[in-house]
Amino acid sequence: MAVTAIVGANWGDEGKGKMTDVLAAQSSYVVRFQGGSNAGHTIINDYGKFALSMLPSGVFYPEVTNVIGPGAALDGDSLLHELEQLMARGVPQPTLKVSDRAQVVLPVHRLLDALEEERLGNRSYGSTKRGIAPFYADKYAKLGVQVADLYDRNRLLERVGQLLEVKNVLLTHLYGHQPLEVMPIVEELLELGERFLPYVCDTTTMLQQAYKEQQSILLEGQLGALRDPDHGIYPYSISSSTLAGYAPVGGGLPAYALTDVLVVVKAYSSCVGAGPFISEIEGVEAEQLRLRGGDAGEFGVVTGRPRRVGWFDAVATRYGCMVQGATEIALTNLDVLSYLDSIPVCVGYQLKDGTVTEQFPVNAKLEGATPVLRELPGWKCDISGARAFDELPAEAQQYVSFIETEIGVKISYLSIGPRREQLMKLG
């Protein structure tokens, strides 16, 4: 059976949660391999509308095992709160496994994240203040706390004490904040460990065995290729790799296990947070697109912030699909564009030195760039009821075909609405 990574081509917000939710029905495992509670996935199903930020998107299928992998940033409070919300709304108890090697987002990480954004002011990077950058900084500085540490009081005292030796210097001297004490944090973490105990296991061995048994595994990514710290719009990136190449590492599988990379692409562009966004539109034009976008407009699932929006960016998307290693594409939100007489598409960038390129450049060259636009005809009718590609207007079919040609990867899925039945399988 397949091991499939579902990842984004752009800045995030492409609709990966919906695709994971749909494909989870044929899967045995759904695995979060990176990121934490700093970005969300919206899912609409028979139980209602849900915004998940920490739980894997397979939690609506009781037969699926949902996994928080060792590469994820575990926000325990967020995960437990989401579980409680599911139960309160009638969703069956999901099967959840949390890696004993995953590391925990601590209260001091959230505090430092908020203080740093405040210090930076208008130079900030648009953090969600969920503690993700301080978390990953500590992980690679060898100051982190693993889930397994929550069950060893002496070890936990040592780990938190070592962490606060460094953090209290920052808190007091850089931010003017009072120092934190070890014991309150340790007691909070011990209590968290008790609540998590039913879910904790060696997920790496579990998934390696599942792979040997040829069970189907989905590796669910967060955000998109342009937020990757190595290949994205650094420093306006997140702190863990958003690429499919990292999925086996963060999930606990061998590199050769990955067989398919489904890259999710939106029919226009959107993003939450700072950084270069060449095809961005503003004013009334942007507000029209934002209010029509998705099920309830283009607003951040976690933050509620209005998303920045723009026209489809073929330059950025082609690059995103390349670094993701896309084997197929899911194109989402085509129905949103149905109000337009004609639809601009960004097919190139004019850089500040006057040169025009169709290649996605490094961040230093993106500053001052402007989009080269091409107009495609709109279809001006509701397409949300179509259930086959040939039921779409000719102009909508042309738009999809144009995007497929520009990207250079086959579009296998086409979404024309937020619900599961509004997803077409092409070819």
C-alpha cells in the first residue's frame, strides 16, 4: 500500500486538511510529521465544521490510527482541548498515538514568542505566538523536553532547570520580565504527562511495522513549501521543514517508504503572515476575493486574522511543486473564482532591476518585484454542483488546464466547494 505525503505548494492555507480527511477514509494511519498548533486545518463533514491545529486530520474515522510523530511540536493543552471539543460534538473517540520522542511546547516558549514579537514591533515576522520558533530553537540547542521525560520527575527537574538557566537571562535582561521558577513548570508538565499517558507509545516502531505490513499511511504536512526554512521565503518561514522530503524523518519511517507526494494548490493565492507575496491584491478587489474564499472567507484558522490574498502565482507554485517533489496535484477552491469576468494569473516576475523571470528567486531578489499578469476568461456561473470535469463550463476547464500546464504536474483532484462530495477525482 502507498505511503503518501500531503503537503502545500505555497504559503499554507491550500486546503490540505480537506484532502487528508478525504484520503484518510482509505488509510490505516494519518501522521503529523512537523509543526505544532501554529496553523490549522478546516474540515467540514457530517459532524459539522471543525478547525484542527494539533490533531491529525484523520480523527473523524474511528478505524484510523492518528499519530503525533517525533518531528512535531506537541502543544499538549491544544491537543487535549481539541479532543474534548470533538467528544462534545458527537465525534467518536479517535484512536490517537503520541510519540514518546516528540518534544513538548512549554509555557516559556509561548511567553518568549509573544515577548519577541512585541519587541520587534513593525519588524515582526507575523508569528502566531504559539511558541513554535522558541520551541524548535531549544530542540536544536538540546534544551528541549521529550514526552518520555514527563514520566521521570528527576530527569524533568534537570531538563527544565537547564532550560531556565538560559531563558531567565533572556527574560530579565532582554525583555525586562521576571524570571520563571522551575517547580511550577515541572508540576504542570507532570500533570500533562498523566493526562497523556493513554496515548503515548513508540510510534516509530509502530509505523515501521505498519509499513512492513503494507498498510496505507498518510503523512500530513503543515503550511507550504514557501514557508520552509531552507527553500522558502526565509526569514519569513517557520521553524521546521514543510517539505515532503522531511515527512519520513518527522514521521519515523525510512526515506525510501514515501511513494506519493500529493501537493495541494489553491486556484488563487492566500497567506497569513509577513513576507514577499508578489501576486497580492489589496483594497476592494482583495476584500471581494477574501470574503468569497473558502467556507467562511479567507481568515486564519488559528489566529482569525484576515489572510492576504492574490491571484494564482504560477512562478511560486511551480517552484513549490518542484521542491516538494510533487507526483500529483489537488487543486482547491476553483468555485471561489466564479464571480469574475476575467481572471488574472501571475506568469512571471519583473524584478527591481527590470529583468523578467519565470523562476522563483531567492528572497533578496523578491523585494520590489512585481507580477507579470495574463488574463484568462471567467465563467460567471455557479459550478459548486458539478460532479464531473466535463460538467464544468469550458472557461473553467481551460483555467484548470492552464494551471496544469504551467505547473507541469498532473492535477488528479479538483475541489469546487468545502464538502467531501465537492471533490472530483480526475483521470
